[in-house]
Amino acid sequence: MALKIQGKVMVDAPRDQVWNLLFDADVLKHMANKIPGITVQRLVQVSDDKYEGAASIGVAMIKGKYDGTITVLEKRAPEWVRFRGDGKSGANWTGGEMVLTLTEQDGKTSMAYEGTGNVGGTLASVGQRLIDTVGKHFVQHGTKALAAELAARSRKQ
Amino acid sequence: MFPAKFEYYAPTTVNQAVALLKKHRDAKVLAGGHSLLPTMKLRLAQPPVLVDIGKVKGLAGIKVAKGGATIGALTTHATIAASKDLRKQCPAITEAAALIGDMQVRNRGTIGGSLSHADPAADYPAVMIALGAEMKAVGPKGARTINASHFFKSLMTTALKPSEVLTEVRLPPHQPNSGCAYVKFPNPASRFAVAGVCAWIALDAKGRCAKASIGITGACATATRASKTEAALRGKELNEETIAAAAAQAADGLDCLSDIHASAEYRAHLVTVLTARAIQQAVARAK
Amino acid sequence: MAQLKLTVNGVIYEADIDPRLLLVHYLRDTLGLTGTNVGCDTSQCGACTVLVDGLAVKSCTMLALQASGSKITTIEGLKQDGVYHPLQQAFWDNHGLQCGYCTSGMIMTAVDFLKHNPHPTEAEIRHAIEGNICRCTGYHNIVKAIKAAATQMADNRPLQRPQGQV
Amino acid sequence: MATQIIGSTVKRREDPRLITGAGKYTDNIVLPRMTFMAILRSPHAHARIKKIDASRAQKHPGVLAVYTGEDLKKGGVNPIPVGFVLPDMKTAQHHPLAIDEVHYVGDGMAAVVATDRYTAKDALDLIDVEYETLPVVVDGEKATHAGAPQLHPEAPDNVAYYWKVGAGDADKALTEADGVIKQRIINQRLIPTAMEPRVAIADYQPATGDLTLYTTTQNPHLIRLLMALVLGQPEHKLRVVSQDVGGGFGSKIYLYADEVIACFAAKQLARPVKWTEERTENYKATIHGRDHITDAEVGYKKDGTITALKVKTWANQGAYLSNFAPLIPTFFYGPMLQGVYQISNFFVEVWGTYTNTTPVDAYRGAGRPEAAYLIERAVDWVAFELKMDPAEVRRKNMIPPFTSAPYQTSMVYAYDSGNYPATLEKALKNAGYADLRKKQAELRKQGKYMGIGISTYVEITGAAPAQVAASIGAGVALVESALVRVHPTGKVVVYTGSHAHGQGHETTFAQIVADQLGLSVDDVEIVHGDTERTPWGAGTYGSRSQPVGGAAVYVATQRVIEKGKKFATHMLEAAEADVVFEGGKYFVKGTPSKAITFQEVALEAYTAKKVPADVESGLEAISFFNPSNFTFPNGAHIAVVMVDPDTGKVDLTRYICVDDVGKVINPMIVEGQIHGGIVQGLAQALWEGAVYDDDGQLLSGSMMDYALPIASNLPSFETSRTETPSPVNPLGAKGAGEAGTIGSTPAVANAVMDALKPFGVRHIDMPLTSEKVWRAMQKK
């Protein structure tokens, strides 16, 4: 079931710093772990534009262990990146593409995101009524966590 | 149809159950099983350990007294629906119980299981919020009480800690000149609430609304309160127009969910319709 | 493995079972009581309905272990002394079944229902069997059969349900 | 002479076992050393399979084998064939387990065989598959658009076939019409949901080479034939047994991949292999029904006369062509768009298309509901535009009564017999139509919206005249057979090729024999569902069991009577021409007091005490009945609904119908068929609908999201009949299995639209969910 994802978060850090941190596997890992329901076991960069990992993802008792990849499809430093994520867990899979647009605003960065997420397998065929909600949950928490993580790291630099 | 493997424990006391939950961090509590087992059969949930509290003594039953009603966590929906004492004091909860799933589900499913699972489309949460119910939870550090307003955190997530067991639901005592009602729009397939609204209304001496408390379920990721409608009713003469005007605000600010049965917009609309209907019934009962 | 002890149709059984075994699989596969059918995975269809301590439940949504210590009645245990239960008879008399797959569950649900509502209206009957899906009959003759059985049973033997249960 | 058992209500002989839990459903069968199979199904709607690694599954304790598509291919298993072939049809290879590519969510990729079901299921989770996902198309029309994802190289633009039929000059008639209505109309995809999921148990004996398949099928003989072709198993070494079947509604006609895999595995392992479908699996792996997108143009005159119908239909056939799929949206749809009306100008075009969805085939009604829905909606559109009463528009266009000679329609078929006006008028009278309209007007004034919907349908059943069927593409002769065997004591066993799954053949077929032979129904046993015991039968579907299978029983019984006459002639010491058979007795014309009983004759047939050597012993006869035409059941259905203007919720308050299914063997059973049919049809109008997302994920994948009808949403029904016997079979029967379904969908849809008339709504597509109805009411 396809989800439309769209929104904007402010990151309390300058755009160049945000851009550089955005591709750091460790940042991504920390960000993901802040999302309720996600525990990342492993996340490593395997090439310039590809990351691989494993995570436990779910809400309450509905949980799965996912193996996945994140691939950077296109980027235009320091303002625009399109990437795709894919994960699979037994009879379920998730996938999606997202575009991030970074704009500098008074030393801070406005990060606009837009994309679609997809869920397939048992989750889609029996859990459709929850997918929209779960998707929103992850995106809302995920983008907030990313902004916080980026800001925190940026301050350390 | 075939759950994955798990370890199974059947404690006979709450303390044993809590100890097991403390020991097995990924354990799930099994009560009637009508939320958990369907998910396990589809292997969407694969808890490694189940703590079946079905054999724990003293967790089932309804007590209605002057100070309010208590409902044990293992009390089935059927028992709640059939309780005459409860109906007299608080018809909304018996109404909600009678509309859950179907007869067989009501015979096995428990109030504690349903509340702990916190399905966004479950019926009870709206009632709990509207009535200001309290949940008693027992954990390794003893018992504590959680008000319904703070109990439903987010999608299928409650204020219960992993090692806590919900043991009892407490409903406040019946107030004179008050009435409550639960109204539901069921999903034609699953019978879950596409939207469900519980209204509790207290009247003042002049028959105006002294206080209104309205809980909404099914519409959002978690059960919530129709604060604007509550405020709009307070102090008002209750007639068709004032009720309609207040109910029209019931979905304001809600982030309604959308699925193949109902769009967010339609859900929001249903919330307003059901709110008006629930208020009307509650007022009729308060008089 | 875990210990199970229960009574099914008046016979006591003890077994050491895998905890994940569902009650319906225990009844069908272990005891060979294949009158109880499986029609869905999601607790909607009611084909697997049996009585657990007198209450109609969906045996696909219950671990066999949860029934430990209980008395189970399946469709096979309904006929007494060679005489059909009035509901069985009424389903036959009123053509309340076609393929028969939902019938066991439908009858078991009705057994529980009529215990506490011996004089049901049509609407009450229709509400009572919401958890039992029949794809053949359009429910028309099922409703008729339950009504007929209710009339027959009310004449013969009033049954009282335990307090506080629906 | 008949003893009037035909036409009487006889309680079903099937029921004692079914009400006591002693039914013999396939899943109840336990064989020694039986193993259990589970199928790994694709979670992707379209993907290339890069790798299947089953090594972890194979090592899992209790797992006996894991098979993939390649294993089956190497083992000589052929693709599953299509049994109905249209000219220029592009048939995609349908391997029982996918090879290289998967084409829908649910496509099988691997099979695990283990010592128990739980273990088989556990092992599925241990198979690692690497996919490369491919673009997906789920919409039957969009699949033909330029740039759409392509499913099969054999079928460019995803078109499996293009088919057309017509009469007169539709374009000219549309130009000359007073008015033309153009409307896109969707007949949504349905999931059959027989309550018993499918089950297959294969049992192979290596010493003899005998393979037995116990399976949940509506037609064991057809399965044996197809399985022999797919598996390369000699037909005489293959036995297909189907005992009690928990409903089919068309979904259990076809040879399914799972049955093939079970047979293959049983041969490989030399152990019985059982596969039991789960419901969520059933929703993906068992065929779906309907799924038409149609652009219609209706031409009409000011007086309500309908002059032309032009139709373009995209029939979504799913990822592969199922066994009979191409028949349904063509010959069972196009010509039936004429309905019960005198319309002379038609042009119907159909594109059967491949999409990344579960294959679609015949589901209760199969083609005729789609046709009836379209023409019955069209009549109401005309009524809407002309502000006429829909009953009046029907009267205006209706074919007059024809009871002595067939009515040649504009396209292809000749209707066998019918009195459509009588059926409509009876229904209107039973409904109290005039009063309903008055009440509707009063309620509208109070802001309450009542709707009254009519449908007057005709359908085609009783397939089929074998030569006609062959000429239009059928792969097998749709004849039915019966062997009537009389034992020395006069007890009878009938071996029928038809096979019931809820229709009560054990009762009605026995009624035919008992009636003719003057026996009690209890003296007649019906054997069905086993290819080793019964002669050929094409199966139970398309409401054909009485008009074809029942007719075979009747003819064979007549042959028994004739054969009996030879013995009776000698026993009565009379001339054969003078011997008559009446009321179960043979006697010389005019002297019934000196009669001999059928039982005495039966005994003589096996003792030969009186007959000379040239009279062959034994008393049995077989018939392969080939009807001279199809049959055309018809009826008038009226639905009354209330629509809640606040929520859009539709409540069905009354349902009145009058059906003409020809002569009836057992009124109780026919009525039951009508009840069930009505609900399946109206459920399409109000609730049911398969929903796919753009990725090809089936979102209505369980009973939690696929809204089946439940008792509390329905009223009891007011059924009634008219009877114009069919001249094409000796029983005069037309078939009753699908009538209700075909009549009810448009009746209820028309009722909802009638309720919405004050809101200016002419058409909304099914299912008429609360939200859709509510939205339609907001537009004014």
C-alpha cells in the first residue's frame, strides 16, 4: 500500500554541515534508533552511495526483523538528494523513495521531504487499515529525530 | 494460521506474571487472546514468550458500588455487556461491549486485553476517556493507577511498561443528572469501529450542560478527546441546534486515518455525526 | 511441550503438546473431531465455533492450552441418546444448510445463544450469528431454523444461562 | 408415469451427516505416512526471481523436500492449459511454480513438504529469495496503454484476446436516437470465498503407478483430464476423488497449481502429500471474479424505446488465463447484453487483458451478472433521463411472451422459453409497487430517502450443446452422464458425472429416479465425486446440473424402464407394445390389476426365470445427455433500501423476487439456491470488492477487509416463481444456481440510485459503500 510522505523540518544547523552529516551511516543509525519501534542492529556504508543494514521494525507486537539497503540515486550538493530504501522480512517488504531539499534560512536549514513509501506482503494484505497510521508514525518521528541528530552532531563539530 | 514457536508460561498470581515479564523482556501477556492470537497466526507478531494470565485468580468480575465500579482485567466483553448493574450506572460501557466483534469474540475477549492492545479501532478507549476511567497496573514495583487520558499513548501503545500487567479498570461513581452513550459506525467486514464516539453529559439544575466529556475512537491512531465539542457544550441549553453546532467541531484538529474503507475526510465527518448522536442519547439518559 | 488436560464431549484427555497448537487443530488433528471446520485465519468466519464451558468461542483463536481444565463440546457431542439436538433437527427441517461447511459453527453458536435468549426476535437471531459467515444460504433459512428450534426448545426445556454472561 | 416426487419438497439426504459433524470434507482425510505441503508465494506483483536459496529450509528438522519451478520442469511437469480457446488468443505460459518471473502477489515460487503443517509453515520463512522488482499494472484497461508494464512476451500490450459481437448498425442507431447516454461503468473484482478453502491430497503407489488425488473440486473428471495433460500421468492411472465440498461458486472448477505440485511431490516422495489452503492464501491464490471496465453508449427514443447499445469492455483476466477465463467475458457476456428486451442494434468489443493480479475466471453467474448489471443499469439511466418510471421503460422494451417457440435474439442465442412480462407484473404486485412509490414520495418530504430498484434479467445456463460449445472454443464436450443401475431387489444406484458442493444432488437426482420408477427416494443412492466410480461429467457450474446432469439421470432412467419392459413382456406373457409402466408397475394396457412390480422385474433381470436367452440379463442404463440448446432462466427482482443521509449507509429493508427457472425438482432446494444467490449478488452491490494498490498488493486480503455479507445486514426474502418449462431437456428445468446472483446486483444498485435521485445522481460504481453514497449526496 502506497503512502504519500510530505513535510518539512527545521534543522538547527547550517546547510553545509547538514549536508555532510546526512551521508554518515552513524548519523542515520542514531536517528533510526530514536524512532519508537525501530532498533537498528547494523548499518554500514558499503559504497559511495549504498548502505546496508538490519533492524527490528514494528509497532507494539507487530514486529519484524528487516534486512535492507539505502541507495542514493541522485544528489546535488548541498541542496538536493533523492534516495531509495528497501527492506525485506520474511513474507513482508517495504520500500520507498524520498527526495530531500535543503534550504538555508538564517544559518538554519529547512529540510523538505517528499516521497512515497510502499508496503507489501502479509502486512499489506491483512494490515491495510494500520499502514497509513504506522507510516505517518515513522515519518513524523523519523524526520524529527533526524533533525535533532543532525543539529546535535553539527554542534559537536 | 500457524503461530511461530514460543515459550509458554501460565502463572497463577499477578506477582508471578510480573516476575515472568521482568525476566523475559520480549514476552507478551496473553489474556483472552483475541487481539494477540490473530496477529500471531498471521506471524505478524512472533513473541518468543507468552505469559498466559488466564489462570490468574481474581482478575475477572464486576463490582458496582457507591464509590464507582471496578471491572477485573479478565472480565469478558460478554460479561460486561450483560451486567445489569453496570448498565444502570454506565450504559455506554455495556453498549460498547455489546458491539465488539461478535458473540464468540465477546465470550473470550477481555477488557484488559483490549485496552492493553490499544487498537486504534477498538471500542472501549472512547468510553474510558469519556468516563474518566482509571487503569490499575501492577509491576515489579507494585501497583499504580493511570487515568484514561494518559493511558492511550499512540498507535497500539499504552502507558503500560513491558513488565506491567493491567489488572483492573475503575469507573467513577455515577453522578446524578448525568448520562452516557456509545455510538459506533462499524467496518462492514471486521466490525471494528470505523469511528466510535462515547459521550458523557452532566446536566445542571436548569437542565443545561454542566459538563461534557467525549471520547473518540477509530478515527485516529489513538483514541482521543473531542475537547472543542466539550467546551462548546458547557453551560449550553441542550437542543438539536446546540448539539449539532458543538458536534460539528468534534473532528477539528484530528489527524484522521485513511484506509480502503473510509478516507480521512469521511472519518472526520462520521465523527461529527456520531458525536451528535451520542450526545443526544446521553442527554436523554441524563434527564 | 506443555501439559494439557481437558474434557471433550464428556471424555477426559491428557496430552503433552506444543504450546502453539491451536484448539481447533487439537480437536481436528489430534482427536480426529473433524466436524469443527476452519474457514478463515482472522477470527471472522466462525466455522470453528465450539462450546468452552458452555460458551461459544472460535477454537481457531484459542491455544489448546488455554482450554486446559475446561469442558469442550463440539458438534459431535450435541446429539444425545441418538436424538438430534433441536437445532440440528431444525437446520435439517428448514434447509438451513447447503454445503454444510459453516453448519457446525452456526449450530454451536445458536446453542449458546438460545440458552440465554429462548424467545429471540428475527433481529436478535441475526445479531447473534454475526460471527458466523455462511456463503450459501443467504442466512434466510438459518434464521428460520434457529427460530423454529427456539420455539421447540422453549416448549420443552427452558435453559438458564449463568449469571453475568451473554 | 411419474409419482409426483419431482416437484415436491423432500428434505435433504445429505444433511444428517452435515449437521452432526460427520461431513466428509477433503481436509478431514488422514492417510498413513501423510506429509504436509506449504507454498511460498510471491509478495511482489511483478519481479524477476534472481535466486531461490532453500538450503536453510532443507536442513530444518522435519522438512522432507523443497521444490521450485525448475524442479517441476525437470520432472516433466507441463504448464497449466487453458480449456477455452478464442481465435488469435495469446496464451501465456502458466507454470505451477513460477520460473524466472512472478506475475502476481500469490504466484507460487517454492513448495515445502514436511512432517506436519506447523513445520512446513516454519520452513517457508527459511527460504531466501532474491527478487528484482519490475513495474506493475493492475488495471485491465491501463494494461493496454502505451508504455504499460508488459507481463508476457507472447502478449503484446497485455492483450490476451480481442473479441467482438454485434447486430444491426449500432453507430447509425446511436446517431438517429433521440438521446444517447455515455457512461463508464465498472463491475468490480470479487473474491469468491467459498467457506471451505481448497485442499489437495495426493497419494501415489509406486508399485502400481496409481495416483489418487483427493481434492476440493466441482468437477473431478475435468481435473483428471487436465492433470493427466499437465503431469504426464496416464489418465487410467489417475483417480480424482472429491467428497463433500464446502462451497465453490465457480472457484473450485479449475485445475490449480497447488494440486499439480501435491501430485508431483507425492510421486517424488512416494508418500501422501496434503496441502490445505489458508484463507489469506485463498484470497490470493484462488481465482477472482468479474473485474470489467466498460464504456457504454445507450441510444433511446423519447418514448423510452432503447434503440442501440455500444459497449467497450476491458476484462481483467489477471496474470494468467485460468482454465475457462476467455469464455466468461465473451460468449457468456456480449450476447447476453440484450437482456429481456427487443433491441436490434449492438456493437460489443472486449479486450481480455493480462495484469499483475490473481487470475480471474467464472464466479457465480460468470459473465451474465456483468451483462445483466450493465443492461439493467442502462434501462434505469434511460428512465432517469426521461423521468420515466423504470418499470414503464421495462414494459416498453420487453420481449413479449414466447412459450411455444424459441425467441431468436439479435446476437447469437435463441432464448428457449419465457414470459418476461408476467414475471415482472407478478413481482410488482408482490412488492406492492404503487404503494411503495407513494410511501417513497411521503418519506422524501420528511428528508428520508427510500429507494426502489427493479431488475428484469435473463441469463444463459445449461451448457451446452456439445457441437455448439466446440465451435465457439470449448476444449471439452459439456455433456453430462448418468449410469442408473438397478440391483436385484429393485434398489437403485445412480452414478453421476455431476458433482454437488451444496446443491443437494443426492436428494434431487434421487427424486428424479424415484419419481420415474415409482420408488421411495430412500431406495435410490446417488454416487458422485469419484472418477473411478462414475462416468464422465463436465462438472457442476453454470447452473447446469439439473438441465444437463439431471436430464442425463432422467434419460438413463427411461432407458431402464424400457429395458425392464423386455422382462415384463415375458413375465406378463404379452406383446411388448402392449406393456405399459405406471406408478412403479408394469402391466398390460387396460389391465392394471394384473400388474407386476418394478422390484419383481428387477429380480427377473438377474435370475432369468421367465425370459428366454435372447433377452440380455441385467438392468442398468447409461445416458450421455447432450442438450439441444442452452436454457435461459429469468426473473424480476425488486429491492427496497433506505439511505441514511448523514452517513450514506444503505439498509436493505425488503427484497422481493419472482424467478422462472423452468420446472423445479425440489422447491425447497431451489428456494435455497435463490436465497444464497440473492445475497451473493447484492453483496457485490453493497459491500464486496477486491482492492489492489498500484503495487499489486491485495489490500482486501482477508475477511477483515473483504466485506462479506452477514446476517444482521440482511432482511428475509420474499421469493416466488413463475414457470415456463424449458423445451430443451426432458425435465423442463432451466437451472437455478445463479439466477439470484444475476438478478440481485442490479436490483439493489438501482434501488440505491433511485434513493439518490433527489440528489441528481444517475450512476455511481459498486460497491455502494457508505462513503461513496455519502459523497454522491454532497455533490448537489
